[in-house]
Amino acid sequence: MRLKLQIGTVLLAWFIATGAQWDLVQSFAWGRMIAGYSRTMPLAEAVRLTFQPDNLCSICQMVSVAKQQQSKEAGAPGSSAVSKAPLIFQAAPSVVVAPPAVAHWRAVGLTVAGIGRTAPPLPPPRLGVA
């Protein structure tokens, strides 16, 4: 139970930190606009009218203002706030790793099994048992 609560809290924090809550509100507004327009016109016309940029509802305007304000507070490029690169994008020192030394085998001292050996005596020697 505790692990699920921790995971849920982290996901909620990530969700809010990325500004995804405005995408949910915008989706709700679009759904509401499509439902409202489709009562008086065909669905294709309602969808086309919903996504026209000059036809914003009050919720769409509020989301647009909130996204702009959030980007200014976050120090996005083009805002009046001082831009700082996140720590994860700082240049890392370059690390040079040399490849390990390769052992070269000399084929001169190797012998293939059976070459250059004498054959075993036939029949094999036996111990004399008295």
C-alpha cells in the first residue's frame, strides 16, 4: 500500500511539473465544444469549428494564458526570466577509456594433438601377476 502511494505521488508530481494538467483541461474544453456544436450541426462541421484558432471558448483562452504564464515562470526562451540550463544538460567532462591490451598468441610453439608423437605400444604393457 505504501509503495503504491509513493508511486502515485511521484507520478502526480511529474504530471504537474510537466504542465500536463493543462492538456487535460484543454481536452475537456474541446470535448465540451464538440458536444455543444454537434447538437445543431453535423459532427464533421462541429469538429472543424472546434479546432479553428479564432473560435476559442473561455476555457481554451484560460488554458492558453495559463500555459504562457507557466512557460514564463519556468524561464523558457523568449521570456523575461533568466534562462538557466537544467543540471542534466550541463556539459560532462569527457572520459577516455583505452581498450585493453590484446594478447597475441604465437603459433610457433603450438602442436596439434597427435602430430610429432609416437604411437602407443601395442598391446599395452601389463603388470606381471604371479
